[in-house]
Amino acid sequence: MPKIALSHLETAILLALLISVVLGVVTRKTDKERLQYGMLCFARFVGTIFGLAWLMKLGHG
Amino acid sequence: MADKTVAAALNPQKNVPLMQWVVPVLVGWLIPGGGHLYLGRKQRGLLLGGSIGICFLFGLMMRGAFFEPQTGDLLTTLIYTGGNFANKMVGLPYFLATWLGYNQADVAGHVHDYGTKFLAGAGLLNVLALVDAYEIAAGKKD
């Protein structure tokens, strides 16, 4: 089994992508709605990641 | 007669027969996305299976640890027993990995830590897939 070492950002974005796919598939009724909701979830995740990252950076000075 | 049909369509059965949903849910637990494939939702099954499988695989490659059930204070019980439950909910991949000897100790480091979360997260995503498979099998959604 190969070993990988991703950065914090890569790992968080990968997890956001995988969760968004699953949430999109299970929560909406049509394919179009699923795609839209999946993309919306992913955008929100990425927005939150960058938002919290900046908050922590500014908080730490 | 027509009223009853309309009412049945609007209010799906509350007590769904066990045999109607138990097989797809069981298949979905053992093979992530399998419940959807069993019910003929190939595209959704492949997406779910792929996402959950990748999540689990990355967890293994990041050398994440499986949770061992522990009791003690409420938080310890919740995290370790809940984590163990989440690990097991991924089904066959978990049992295969442990059977093949995967036994990563819980060590410090952000990569290991993310790996542990990926392994537990894969199981939790499979729980969502199982609920969806149940609802499809019960006729509550398409």
C-alpha cells in the first residue's frame, strides 16, 4: 500500500469534494438538482476553509 | 378508489415490509454504493461507491488508525465507540483491511490524523448512502 502525505489544504479540499458528491447524490431528486447542490456544497466548503484559514492567520497575527 | 390511490402515493407506507429494504441496505453496507446498484440506480451507486471507496483508500494511504471502542467519561466513549461504529459502517473494505493485517497505531502527525478522519468519514458517508437506499427501496423517493 503506497503512503501519501498531503498538505492541510489538499486534504481538506479532497474531503470537501468527496462529501459534496455524496451529499449531492443523496439529498436531491433530479440529476440537475444533484449537480447544483453538490457544486454549492463544494463551494461552501472551500469558502469556509479559506475563511477559517484567514481568520486563524489574522487571529494569530 | 382513486382517492385511495392518490392518498397512497402522497403518503408512502409507514411500515415498510422488512424484506423490501433489508437486502439493498445490507448490500449497501457491505459494498458502498451496492444498495443503489442493487436497486438499479447505477449512476448514483457508482458515484457513491467511488466517493466512499476513495475516501477509505486515502485514509489507508495516509496511515489513519481505526478506532478501538473505549469507555470512560462521556466524551471518550462517544469518540472511540462512535468512531469504531463509523469505521465498521464502511462494510467489507473495513473487514478486508483488518483481515489483511492493517493495524496502524494512533500516532501524532497531521497526515495520520487526517487519515483517521477519512476512514471514519467513509463510514459516515456510507450511512447516508444506506439511508438513501432505504428510502428508495421503501418507495419514499425515486
